[in-house]
Amino acid sequence: MTGQARRKQDQLCRQVEERLGLVLAGELADPLLQDIYVAAVEPEPGGVNLVVHLALPPHRSDISPIAVLQRLAGLRAFLREEIAAAIHRKRAPGLLFRVEHGLPGAPDDDEEEQP
């Protein structure tokens, strides 16, 4: 990948991370999703989708990552529309979500949504 292509990819990830963070933080009136934050967004290895790493705060151990993934699946079209408007591109990338309790990368229970 060329340097320019890598910069564009990094820029896209930052834009998606920023927009999803704003949507999750205040634009959804959903108690299940209100404490979730976007920890990182990265390109899917060898794919065209973006992997969105979401973190549940440690004090919300009552929330199941599977329940979060199910709720996000119902919001997929809305989230892609929000991203498309924010990034000013013809097509919004596909999103894969990974939800973790606590700090991202910690060896806790985590779930990953399959495409």
C-alpha cells in the first residue's frame, strides 16, 4: 500500500471513529448503548470493511456484548447513513463490531460480530 493510500485509510478510520463516537454518546436514546465508547476503528485485514472496537465500561458488567451486537445490527442502516454523511464519500464502508468489557485488549470476555 502506498503512503498516500495508507494516509487516506487512516483518515477514513479517524472520521468513522469520531462520527460513531458522537452518535453513540448523544444521538441515540438507548440505555443499552449510552455508556459504550468507540475505542478504535481499523481496516479489516484483507477486506473492505472497517472493524469498530467498542468498549463497555467496567461498571456495566450487567450488559452482554451479544445484546449490544444485536442492538447495533438493528441500527446498521442508520449508522452507515450517519457515516456516509460525515465522510462525504460515495459509499460508506461496511462495519464489523467488536465489543469488550473494560479496557480494549484486556483478556476479558469479548464477542465479535461476523459479517
